[in-house]
Amino acid sequence: MRELEWAYPLRWDEVKEVSTDVLILGGGIAGCWAAIAAAKKGLKTILVEKGATIRSGAGGSGCDHWESAATNPCSRVTPEELTMAMIKDHNGYNNGISHYIECREGYDRLLDLERMGGKIRDTENEFVGAEFRDEKTQFLFSYDYENRFTLRVWGTTFKPALYKECKRLGVEIYDRVMATSLITDVNKQQTKVLGATGVNGRTGQFFVFKSKATILCMARPTRIWLFSLGLPGISEFRPLQCMGDGHAMAWKAGVEFTMMEKSLRGQWSGERSYPPYGTGNTHNTWYACSMVDADGKEIPWIDRDGNILKSVSQRYRPSPGQKFFLKGGGESEFPLYEYQGPDTLPIENLLQNGYKLPFYADLPSMPLHERNVIWNVMVAQEGKSRIPIFQRYKEAGFNPEKDLLQSYGEGWTSASFLPRERQLFGIPGGIVNDWNLKTNLEGLYAAGDQLFASDCNGHAAATGYYAGRHAADYAIQTSQSNLNDQQVEFERRRVKSLTNKSEGIGWKEFNLAITRIMQNYCGEIKSRELLNIGLKLLENLETIEVPKLYVRNPHELIRSLEVINILINAKLIINSCLVRKASSKHLHFIRSDYPEMDPIEWHKFITVKLENNKNNKVKVGALPIDYYSSLKENYEIYNEDYIKKRII
Amino acid sequence: MEKKIYVDQGSRIVNPIHFDQNFCTGCNRCVEACQVDVFIPNPERKKTPIVLYPTECWYCGCCVMECPNPNAIRLNPPLMNQIYWKRK
């Protein structure tokens, strides 16, 4: 036992108040892009980040490919075609607005990144002559080599470049500050967001941020069903502290959500899993690596019609008569024939036909350029793979030219989870947005993983920048309002109350209790009875156990505030599950009391929000499945200025 | 709220970060780059940072990527995650 004094000055009783035009909560990919857009409009911009903006967020450590760059000069699909494909592939349960923004502007952000110092081209000419390279632009493409809308990128360079750009533009960055609540004005007909509160995870100092416009750019909820007591840091795919603070504070403030009833059986990470991208597989980073069985027999690849593909090159091409395909195997869990890409034979089929476990990724047999681009670009540049996989495997003797890497999960996963071990993955639920990426509250915008049906780095970047410029336009024509002191004081006391106990329960025990309740009562098969018991147990935790949460320093204060937010998110999920009274294949939603799958009258977005801050009444609404209406026309109506500038 | 905190270095479940005292200059760039905030700076100046919350590590390796000296810091993924490979 070694006694150490806390490393930072303690400022528990200090309150710092700051004002800004645009306030951005969350300094990941979406948050940095939002800050850049707002600051470029000449507005005072504050960025609040719980971790360290230089590397924070799910995309902070890297990114290997940039999806949906439909406006790059080599693309053979239009933004409209690609967005509609993504919508149809999910049977309509997708965010038409945000994904159209991604398809329309994602490539612009990539060019911006290059100007900031990010690497997006094969400037060293390592892949000259490769069939995935465009010789003129030096771009490297992945997946569909004929239609060329997904680029391979050197994403470990991105986050530091974004951070530097934020600093250059004068964005005021508050690192190590957790946003704890939205400050609202509920006196008017419509709730208006006036700013946010925060607390520093090193000093305990409390912050009040006053703003004209606020943008939520935090992570999607995690640690709802999955939590590792021993290794909490790898409970989920995303970092420990990316767990959905933004969803919780938005819910409390009356923001409208949709698709929160959707959850998938765990696929990635968690204590059960090997590191993502670190095992032999055929998808995503590793698309389309050859596989062999235990005896070295090659595993066949097939096209969407089941025809065996004879060459590696064919794995990167649409089937005869197909215009283009989405990723490999399809984008959703239930790929539509129209967009279904090549894949290996299903595992059941392979085992029946005598293929022996374990399977291995066979990089040595891949053509030279394909092997090098998978290992030296994709694995080396993807999030949390450069050091733990690319570097450490090499040090341990792994040679991509000679070694077979074992596969552990089915296909592209790196583990096998139980049906009740669920995650928000594969375009999960989130905040409802309009064509400004505004929420239902005045002055409040959302981007990246806060939006419903979000996914990757390109989506976060494109929606972040878009929300930043629309929030800035709003801030320009609005004035600062006075804050409700009572509301701020209430929040300060709530945060402080966790710090004045000398014993109690810790945040890990609390998190584990939530995941147990959710696995038992909101697992794969749901019903009104189960969900209601789950909700009641969560409410008991909230009233009886939250007051017992005990912290010893500001770091533990953050962890405890997080688990309270996880509890709120769990309640939001159960409430959403209760109100969809039908099962749905694409929402991975099974109600034993409403077993009919996808009845037509339920083919719509069900929305939920808290009626106001005073009671817990959930207001249920619905939006047509195509509420975003015509993509191109609407986009052009809302973005005249941007389109004009882009042409110049 | 107490001013002292206690680090029990004997009961670590995992040891995700190893510093080499011969190369680490105690610049604390890793401390500032870690989004999970698993480190604290060493109270002694120019000494290696302390991994105060090892079990919270996400194993992203950003501390290694930000380190100005590649020999000073090493990421150790959890032992249970050792992957098998074989020569073809």
C-alpha cells in the first residue's frame, strides 16, 4: 500500500460561469467538427469534453475506412442512390436526413481533413497498380471496387489534426469536464435550452455554461446490458466513459427519442470478446480476407445468388446484374438481395460440409497489394488496433506473409454472446432530428452518435459539421437569456451530494445491478410484465440506492454520475420497449405478448419524450417511416449557402 | 472529502501500461492524452506517471501513440486476449 496525495487541486466548492454563442457537449469526432463549423462562422465556441479532446471518443485512436463518400470524383453511385439503399436495407428504420448528409458532405470533410494534416491518399505510391487504387487521385477504395464510394484512410492522423484545427480557430476547450445537465427555460410554450452544467473530473470544480445554441455530440448508451466488474474498461466496444451522458441529460430535459427499443445481441468487445479486428475474420477492416479451416482447406466465397467466386478480385465486385453492394454481406443484419455483397458460406453450411474448426484468416495467400492494404493500412489505422494489434502482434512474431490468424467468433465478430447480452449497435436508437439537425427543443441540436441510426466516423464528421453550421446560424439571430438560478443550484446540489459521504456503495456495484436487471427483464424476448418489473426495479435502484453512491475523489465522482445516467438510459430503453406493441425483425425486437412480426400499422417511428421536468410521464408519438420526405430537395432548401460556397 | 487517496499496487487485476524508467522523462503527455484518465502524474517531478485506474483501460494505445519516446511506454493487453496463430 502506497499513500499518495490526490494529484490535482481540489475545487469542490468553486463554481465557474462562462458564456458562449455555441456550446458543444462532447469532443469526439462529431463534437470537434461541430466546433470547427461554428468557429469558422466567427462565433465564440466552447467545447466541453469529459476526456482529452486530442484522442477522445470512439474514433480518437483511429479509423481505417471512410464510408459513403458518394461525392468523391470516382464514385459511381449518387448520394440519393446510396442513402435510399441504406434506408431500404434497414426496412425504413434508418435516419434518412443524417445519412443523406453523410453521403452528400462526407467527402468534403475528408478533403478538409487533408488540409488540416490528415492522410487520405496513397501519397507514397505504395499501391501503384492495385485494382483498388485510382491512379489520378491516389485514393484507395474498399468493398465495392467498381463503385468506389468507400475510401481506405490513415485515420490515426485524424483526431490530433482536428484538435489542432479547433485550437487554431480559437475554440475554447474544457477537457476533463463532464456535462451533467442541460439548463432549460420551461416557462414558454416550447422548452428552450440555455446552456449546460458540468463538473471537472480532476478538481471537482462545477461549471455553468451559458449559450445561445447547444449541440449534443456525446456517445450512444453503453454498459446497459454489459459490464465487466474486473475489467470495466473493456465492458463494451466503445471506451468506458463513452456511455451516453448526452442521451440521459437530453431525456431529462424533454428531448424526443426514437428506435430506443432496438438492441442487438452483443457482437463486439466486452469481457467475452477478443479485441475487435484482432482475430481472423472477413469483414470490415479485414474485408475480404481469405479463410482456411483447420486442415488448410480454403473456405469458399459466394455471391448473393450462392455462386462460388473463383477469384479474390470477384469478392470486391457486384454480382452480375447488380449495380452496387453495401459493405460485404450487406449493411444490416438482414441484407436485402438488391444490395447484398459477397460473403463466405454460412458457418452451419461449412460445418455440415466437413470444414473443421478452428478457422484462420489466410493473409499469406492474399495477393500482395490486398495483404498489404489489410495489414499495413487497415489494421494499422483502425481505432484501437495500431498499438494493441498491429504493433504488439508484430513484436510477438506474427508475420502477415507467413502466419494464419485464428478466428473466434462467427464471421466478423470476435466472440459469441448470449441472446440476453445486448448492445446498442447496428444503427441504434437516439434523438429525433429535423433537417437542421435540431431536436424538438429550441436552441438544441444533435450530431454523431446522439442521433438515431448513427454509425461511423464519416457520419459523425458530416453531421457534426452540419449541426455546427446550423446551430451557428441560429445563434447569430438569437440573444442570450438569463438562467434559472434554482435549476442550476438544484444540479449543483445533486452533484455535490455524492461527495459528502464517508461510506456507501461504489459505481461498479451499481452498474452491475443495472445490467443484471436489463438482462433479466429487457433481454431478447420482451413482454409487458417483464418490462414493467424491470422498470420498477430500476426505479427502486434510483430512489433507494442512488443516495448511497459513495465517491472518494473527483474521478470517482464522474464514474458515479455516469452510472446514474446509465440507469436513466436503461429506463428510456424500457419505456421505448413498452410502447412498441408489435415485434419487428429489423429492430431486433421480439414481444412475446405481441408476436406478430412487422404488422403494417406499426411500420413507423415510435417516439418518446418526458412531458416536462416535473413528472415522469412519458409522451408517446409517431413519425411516418419516411418523415424526412424528399432527400435532395429538402437538403437543397436547407443548405443553399453551403451549396453555393462548395461550387466556388 | 479527504485529501489523501490510497493506491494499493499489490491487488492489481491487470497491468495495462508498463513504463521503462530508463526512457520515460515524466513529460506526462500520456496522462494528458488518455481519454479514460487512468493515470495521475507522479508527485515526484520527471518520474513516470502512476496508473491509478488500470482496470478502466480501454487498451486503445493512444498513450503509446502520443509518447515522444517509443521505448518509454508499453501497452500490455489482458492475458486472456492472447490470440493464437500458426505458421502456414
